[in-house]
Amino acid sequence: MFQTFILLTLLVLACFSVLSDNLRRSILFLGAFSLTIALAYLHYNAPDVALAEAAIGVGLSTVMYLVALKKVSVYDICYVNEDVETFNDDQINEIRDSIVRPLELFVERTEEIEPQLAYTNRTLETVMREDEHDCLIHRKGNLTYIYGDTTDQVFQDIVANLNDVIKDIEDIRVIFRDEVSIDAADE
Amino acid sequence: MPQTSRLFHIVRIAFAVIGAAVVLFLFLNHSEQLDTPLMDYFTADFLAQTGAQNSVAAIYLNYRVFDTLFEALMLMVSVMEVINVSWANKHAEQYKFEKDDFNRKNNSEIVIRMVGIIYPFVLLIGLYIIINGHVSPGGGFQGGAVLATALITRYLVYPNFDLDLHTLEKLEKFLFLSIVMTPVLYVFMQIQPADTTLSHQIYMVAMNSLIGLKVFSGLSIIFYRFVFYEGR
């Protein structure tokens, strides 16, 4: 009974730590997983291994993961295209070589921040109102808009180097979100 | 993206399937019954032969001490690799000393108070695990890891870089030399003051302390290197 309980708890905690949306929560689930597996080792008469697991798994690696999570900063780019009915990875391919990849490379190499790309086909207004992305790429017909904040130093750098970063497309427009209201940007 | 040829793909999958089938076949048809001569040898008379009341300590500090040497070597090599990789970072100089980093406002008051209370007890239990390694469960590695955890919780409270990592690195290498020398002299060459349980127990405590200190310094070096020489 006790064995079944422990092993099932292990499975549940492992699934939680893999499937959870929040990385910090994942780390805490991983710590709980280590503690439970230490209990399991103790139950199977291996106190030495249990002690090592408790010291390494719960203490060292949890703190190390938390510090690593604090050190990694992510630049969040969102690609909005309302014309597409169902979005999949093929849709991103049409702008991948021209915009997305150079932008990611610039953010990664020059700014040394981890880029992260999301895409959606919801309308631009809902995305701007409900989500908080650092940078929005909006495709409307043949025109490409880039939205960002004036206070964002990374976005300022991107705008300043836009000619070097994105070479293929000429008609690309930069809109600062905090200077222009959403209605004005639509026109 | 270059595509590997379809035939190659099929051959690879077939190879994996055949390999898995062979392993499963051998595993399921293995019906040879072995006795437990090694277990009998290790657990029959370990107290008189090695002076350890814990058979695990008897195995890793006396019967199979050769394994322990290479485990210690493995930890030292990984520490050296971490140092090497973190120096390769082009901004290493820039983050060498983060003196301005000290900022109590970011740290939770609860964590600071609780770590302050727990800290001496964690140190005590680490030392207890090391010194009592040949009697109770535990030993050098576990105790060293607990001590390193205590030092790392210090980072949560007081994130300053006032630790002399160079001394720790030198200490770790010196400790590795001692860890190699002690069993070579005591177990392999049989240079013992007396073949009594007391003498064996002194050897056990000395070896556990050396391993504990080495693991402590190795894990601390890995952590502090990682925190202060990596990232932004």
C-alpha cells in the first residue's frame, strides 16, 4: 500500500513538473519529487542513497535551478497575423528568413537575451490589451509593423539597427505603443 | 534542411529494432542462477576486517576503494571543466566582482531569519554525517553535499562574492592528492600502525573527512563559479 502510494505520487509529481506552465512551479515540483524519491529509497532500505538524494536533489539542484531561472532573461516577440485562419508552423516560414531569424539572431548575439517567439491570429487589439509582449510583429497585407515601447532599451536598439538587422523588406514600419494609441495606429 | 535518404532511415530503424529484440531476448532467456559469493564476502566479517559498522562504508572505503578514487577524480574533472567553461565567457572580467550586488531589499525577510536560525544546525548535521559515516548511514559525499548546501543558502541571504575561490580550488586539488595517497598507503601497501579495529576506524574517519571536505569545496566552486562568472 505504502509502496503504491509513493510510486503513484512520484508519477504524479513528475507529470506535474513536466507539464506545468510556470518554470518556477516546475522546479518546486522537482524538489518535491526528489524528496519523495528519497522517501522511496529509505523505504527500500537504502538510507545512504536517500541521504545523497535529499542533499543533492532537494538542496543543491533546486537552489541552482532557481538562481539560473533568475539569471535568464527572455525577450518576448509575438507575431500577429489576422488573415490566417488556422496558424501552424508553416505560416511562420514565410517571414522566418526575412524577419524572425535575423531579429532573433540580433537579440541573441548583440543584446545577449534569449528570444522567444509566439504567434497568434487574434486581432491586434485583443493581443495588445490582454497580453504583455515585449515586441509585436504585425502583418497586414504586404505591410509589416513592429510594435514596441520607447522605454524598452532592447527595442530602441532594434529600431536603431533595423537597417542592418532586416535587409530584405523595405516597407517596414515601427510604431511605439506608448506614444500612439491603438486607434491612431490603425489608420 | 538536408534530408537524409529514405533507405538510410529505414536501415537505422531496422537496426534499432533488431538491437532491442536481441537485448530483450537475452534478458528474458537468461535463466542462469548465480550464488551471492560477493555479497557473502562483503557482509560476512566486515567489522573485524575493516573496522566499519556500516557495510556500505566498509565497501567504499576498504574493499572497493579503487572505485572511490575514480569518483573523486570524476568530481575534480567536472569542477575543472566548469572553471574552464566559465572562463571562456568573453565577459568574465566584467562580472568578476559584483560588489554592488548586495541588496537586502530583494530578499525575503522570512528567508533571511529562518536561514539564520537553521544555518548552525545544517552545519552540525553535515559534520555529524561525515564523522559518523562509518557507523551510521551517510559518509563523506553526503555530508559534503549537506555542507555545500549550507554554504549555498548563505548566497540566498548574503549574495556577495567575498569567497576566495582560488584557495578553494587549490585546497580541492590538495585534498584529492590526500584522498589518493591515504588508501594507497594504508590499504594497498598495508602501512598500518597496528592491525586493530581502532586503527581501521581512525583511517575511516580520516578518509570520510577528506572526502567530505573535497566534495564540499568542489560543489561550492561549481555553484559560485556558475553564479558569479556566468550569465548577466
